[in-house]
Amino acid sequence: MPETTGINVSQRPLTSRPKLRSLAGIIWHHATRHVGPGIVSSVAYFDPGNWGVDLQAGSQYGYKLLFIVLLSGVFAVFFQSVASKLGCVTGNLTPFSDLASHCRLLLYNRPRHTKLYRWLALYPLYVLTEIAIISTDLAELLGSAIALSLLFPSLPLWAGILITASDVFILLVIGDPLRGRPVKMFEWLITVLVLAVFVSMATIIARVHVDWGNAFDGFLPSKTIFQSGGLYTSIGIIGATVMPHSLFLGSFMATQDRVTSSKFSISVSDGSTDSLNEAFEDTSLLRIAFKKFTHSCISIFRIAPIEEDTRKSHSDHSNNPLSFVRAHLYHGIVDIVVSLIGFAVLINAFILILAGAVFYYGSGQRGSQVPASLFDAHALINSLVGKPAAVLFALALLCAGQSSSIIATIAGQVVCEGFIRWRVSPVLRRMLTRSLGLIPSMVVGIAAGRPGINTLLVASQVVLSIVLPFIVFPMIWLTSSKSVMEVRKPSDSATDPEATNGERIRRVRMDATDDAEGVQEQRVYFNNSKITAGIGYAIWLLIVIANVYVIVSLAMGKGS
């Protein structure tokens, strides 16, 4: 008996080591292959528009709207995960499998009243999406320009607005992430910018006196939310946090194969890297770098012809194989949850806590009378905390604006190609979007000055919140459809241990069918469960009701 006990004790560490190695391998695989899309998506959730709304919320209501920041973060995680699932399941390595493409497939070739569906549903939805992207870019333009004017006080605001157009050169360097495999340089750049924002805000918060007990109480619901001005600001927070364009981009990035061991391509227009490979053989490192840069500059303007889409409905579309979905789906969702909660929610909470600490509760107290602007926050941080903290604040704002600007451009490409099959180079897309945002920002900046700029920032986020329900509804409907979210697998894979061990697919139902050759097939359904669909529609209805209330309140002169 003692000998048996001794054997069992000695075997415990031996049996645990393979488990630890397996866990370490899974973490390493996730970090090296799947980390990236979640961080890229998180950028949209703390752009300069968020800064303006969060500063207004903190300066007027203290920490009481932190609950809305947390709630909107949960909404963002839910919607972004659903968008990622749509792209992962239906991607099938084709260019027409993201949310925008599915909206077109759903509405463009209806068997009855075809033109009616196109002109009353599809095209208005596309226009609303473009309005959302322009509103987003407007906030990013203003935020970046304000950051430059804070860093260089002698620089006029209008000059800062013009300088922000230089972000086109960033696109020349990183290439186009939409063509071919994921461009890692693009994801690395965005990750660096996100970390810069996070570290800067955490450093500032560490140097500001915060009543953390009161701050944590702010994450609980408060009646302040239901006040007219508080509800207007709350809707602005939701609109600034749950970004429509990020849903389109997230669904597209989920279609990319991140498991295949082949090297990531640098080419962005036609997937060709032959010229670069030849350059690596017989030239110096300097010439290699130059050739890579010139190749990127040329290819970024080259527009590959868009492939013909012969599908008429979702019945003509085939989804990804089950092996692809298993290899990507849950890694993608984990990446989204960690990135949005760990970066987006925390950064937004930091901004609101900062505004509440220095304006509402601090020596620069303004109470609920005057909402703080980015200029006010920078000036007060400079006087209360010091110049280094003020510089960090401006740098964080600049990084947030530039990273969000790049994301909006890439999302605009996805929307154009998906809805109307129009492919345009990212540089041209950047110029078009920035031109549309430049006009109102210059007019407001000249006519109303700094207060007008801050008001325009907050208003742009309310516009995003109003557009959001029109984007969310078709996404929830598509991912709740069995016919859209089904994945086929041959019957011989039904005995695969992976098919029955560890499956965490909600409502997995197998329907055995026979094809023309008599080979039995099974189907796995990744559609939303009734609970998930119910939660999605409930959030959608909540946003609609809040939007209607805010619009009516503003029309009656009761809004902020």
C-alpha cells in the first residue's frame, strides 16, 4: 500500500508537465498567430471622439458615467465578437465574405422588388455607413490637429488640420492590409500606438489625486444617466465606443488565414512578391529597404481589378471548412475580449477619471456647468501635474488620432468594395475621406473657435450612435441565420476526436445529408443561439430607444 501511494505522488508532476507544455504552446500560438485583429479593432474605441465625450462626461458628472463606459465596452465586445464570427465562418478565402458583402448579398438581388430593395435598403445603408466613417474621420482629424497645436503652441489650428494629411505617407509604408495575407507591419504599428496611448494615460492617472473608492462607485448605475444632459452624453459615449466602421473591418480581418505557416506577404495589390524575392538575392540591405519601400509606394496606387461575384443569394455561397473555423474562431474572440477590455475600456475610463479628478472634484472644479475640452484638460494638467504630464497627454491624443485615422481608411475600403464593388487605393480613399472632413472642421474652427471644435467632436459621436442600429440589425440577423452560418464536413471527420471533445459551439446541430454520390455529410451550425440573438436585439432596441429620446429632447430644447 505505501509503495502504491509513493508511485502516485511521484507521477503527479510528470502528468502535469505535458499539460503545462500544452498550455504554454497554446498561449505561444495565440500570441504569435492570432494577436493583432483585436488590437486593431480596439483602436476605434478610444479615438479623439471618445476623448471629447469622456472629458465632457467627467467634467460635468464626475465619475457617475463610468457605468456607461463599462456598459458600452461590453456592448463593443459583444458586437465585435459577432462580427468576427461572421467573417470567420463565412470567409472562405474570398473577397466577398465580410459584413458589407453579406449586406449586399442579402439586399442586391432579391427575387421580388429588386430595385426597391436596392434603393430603399442597400444604398441608404451604404450612405449611412459612409456618413459614420466621415464622422469618425472628422473626430480623428480634429483630435490630431488639436494634439499638434498642444505640442507646438505657436502652430495655428488650421495648420495642424492640414498637417494631419501627412498620414497618407504612413499608408505608403505599411501597405494595404486588405490584399492577401495580414500585413504584420500594419498590426505592429497599430500595437505600438495603442501601447503608447495606454502607457501615457496610465502615467498621468498615477500622478493625479483620484478618490478610487468614489471612482469604483461610478461603475454602478446612477440616476444621473437618465437626466436629459446626462443621457445625451451617455449616448455620445455609446456612439463613440461602439464604432460601426470597426464592425466592418473586424468581420473582414476575421476572414484572413492566420495559421498557415508560409511567410506573410508584403505585397498589397496583387499578392506578387517575386521582385522583392529577387532583390533579396543579390543586393545590399540598404537597396533591399529602398526596393521594398518603392514597391510599396507603387503597389499602393495600383488597383487590382475586383473579382466578379456570381452569387445571387446566400444559397450560392459556401463557407469556410470546419478546420479553418476551429483554428481561428475562439482565438479571435479571445483576442477581441482581451484587447477591448484591457485597452479600450481602461483607456476610456482613464480619460473620464482624469476629467472628473481635475475638473469636477479637483482644484480646477467646474462642477456640471461647463464641459471640459481637450484644450482645457491640457492646460489644467499642465498647471496641476506638470509639463511632462501635459506633453504625455498631447502625445497620447496624437497617437490615438493617427492610429484611428488609418483604421478608418482601411474600413472605408472594406465598405466600398463590399457594398458597391468599388475598389480604390487606400491613398485615394484617404484623400477623399479627409477632404470631406476638412471642410466642416475648417468652417467650425474659423467661425466658432476652440469651443466649436469641442462641440463638433461630441456631435460627431452622437451621429455615430444614431447610425449604429442600422448596422447592427443586419449583422445580428445574418449571424442568427442557420443557412448563413452553417459549415459542412464529410462524414469521415465525424469520428475525429476534435469534433466531439472540447467543442464549445453553441447550438451545434448535425443534420445528415447525402450528396449526389451518396457520400454522407454533416453540418455544424455556428448561428447565434436564441439567448445570444435575444441579447443582440435587446441591445439594439435599447440603443434605438435612447437615440429617439435624445433626438426628441434636443428638438424640444431640453438637451445639452
